Amino acid sequence: MVKQVLSNSTLITDAYRSYNGLGKFYNHITIKHTEGNYITVGDKHTNNIEGFWSLLKRGIIGIYHNVSPKHLQKYCDEFSYRYNNREIKDCVRFADAVKKVGDARITYQELIAEKVS
């Protein structure tokens, strides 16, 4: 993780024990949900990421039912786009997504290939 996150970053997490020790490398703020702490002062909360995980999980379970590790990043990208554009009407978001595709094309054989080129 140290290679992926800047050393001067602030990490805001819930109180899950696996996050213990992050304070050695980062400014670590813990939100203790077990104490009823869900809303905090300013921008120190986990509401946004929990909203994103909720959207991603509902999408996978309700739309795709299952995802493979090979394509997991693509599903995360899709739902990240949906979450970041959640204020836009579906038809506008769809038209915007289609415009961004351009002339990109992937064949079925490329999709199922062992290695993505």
C-alpha cells in the first residue's frame, strides 16, 4: 500500500482491526460506527465510500450476478462512473457514455482471451 498512497495522505476508515497500524505511515482518522458515529464534522466521514460500495455491490448482485477477477477492474470503472455521475439523469448519462466510446471496439475473442492486450 505504501507504493500506492502518498505518504502525506489522510486515510479515513471505519474501526475495522485490519486498519490498525496505518497511523505509522499516514494521518489515519478512524470513524467508530459501533459507537453510533456515522456523521462527523466537516469532511471526515466514510459516507461516500460506503455509498459507492453499496452501489457496486447492488449492481453486481442485481445486474451481473457474478464477476470474474479478470474483468473486476472494468466493473469497478463502470460503477465509479455511475457513482460520480449519479446526479445526472440516466438517459443523459447513457448518451454521454456512448459519446466517449468513439470508435473503440473489442471482439468477443479479445474479451475472452487469457491475456488482455
